[in-house]
Amino acid sequence: MVIRHHGEPAVVTRDNRGASTAALSTLNAGRPEEETITIRQSKYLNNLVVQDHRNIRRQIKLMTGFKSFRRAQTLLAGIGLIHLSRKGQYRTPHGDSSSQAEQFYRLAMKKISRSYGNQPTLMWQSLYCAGRISEAGWLKGCTGR
């Protein structure tokens, strides 16, 4: 599924797991030498990738029991976005000088408006209850004034 979305990699860094060896051997079978996927075996390079996910895993452990997959997916996307933004890996449109918080809230508003559809009052009420906007902001959002 990942290859379908992102294309085939040129280089793969892996540790000593047997399943990844078999999968990469299958991908490389029957290819010309110049088109094969280069396999790097390094415990330490792979650990850098795992360390990147450690903070997310730590937060998820505390939040088990989501009622729907959609809510869990939304929350994980938000946590991942915060980490990308913090590390400076989130790309903004050229000329956008907004802060990390403003970028996050803009993306969150897009997601929330998609979730609530044609019910803006519920969207603004949820932001108010979560402490994200003031009462004046809630009233302005609900009434459009």
C-alpha cells in the first residue's frame, strides 16, 4: 500500500528482521541491476526512524479506547503534524509567514469543518468547550457577525 502511494524506494534502511528481507528480495527479483532497490542494513539508522515515532506511541498509550477509528485517525494526524511542525519539516506555501500555532489551527479548522459538515454551530461550540476560542469568538462563528 505504501508503494502504491509513494512509489518504490531507491534505498531501504532496515534492521535484522526476516520479513523485510523476504519482501525486499521479492521486489528485487527479476530486475536489472540498475533498477534494484539498494538495501542498507544498519541498526542505528533504523533507530532514528523509530525514535521519531516514540513520542506518538507514548501519547497513544494513555489514550486507549477511542469510540471510532475516524476520531483516532484525526487525533494521530494532529499529533504527527505537531511533531513535523516542531522539527521544521512541515512545508508551508511560499510567502506564508504565520506561526506554527496559526498553521495548526488553520489545518484543524479545515478538518473540523469537514467533520461537522453543514452544522457550523456544533463546530464552534466544540471549539469553545475545548477552550480554543473565547465566548465572543463562539458567538461570532455561530451567527456570522
